Amino acid sequence: KSWLSACEECHSRCGQSSQYTPSRLLDIMLDDPETVKLVELHPGPGAAPRYACLSHCWGQTRSKHITRVSTLANNLHGIPVSELPKTFQEAIDIARALEIRYLWID
């Protein structure tokens, strides 16, 4: 956390926020730490939220929470963290420890 803070404060490029926001992010800072939920954000110019990204090779991942037309409504309602692959759970833990509210799993 201190490395990230130092980077954002001392490096001009690191302190800049991206103007790109994915259409859907996981909100990982809910009142219930056992749940995350998919959110659809439409920020205006200059209002991109801070988020972490997990670049993931989906390969054999068979999570029932992969967002598809058939799962979108359920994912917007909430996803039990325990039902996500271990890699996703660990990314959630790290982002929470860094106090980053949103996670994008690419």
C-alpha cells in the first residue's frame, strides 16, 4: 500500500487517472464482505472511478458467474465471493487491502 501511495504521489504518470472505464465493474466494497456485485457505471468526462484490473486467461474457467445475457441480472444483484475462482478471490482481497472499490476482471 505504501509503494502504491509513493508511486501515485511521486510519479507524474502514475498519479494520472485513465479516461477509460469498463462498462461493467465489480463493486467489492459492499457492507457484506462475503458478497460482491456487478455494477454498470456511466461516469461523465473526468469522473472515471479508481479500479484495479485482473487480466485473466479465461481458458477452462467455468464459473457460473461469468457475465452473459442469462447471468447479468443475477450478477447485478450480488455474487457470493466463495463461489468465485480462487484467483478472483485473491484479487478481491488485494484490491480491498489497497482500498480500491472496483475490480475489473478482463
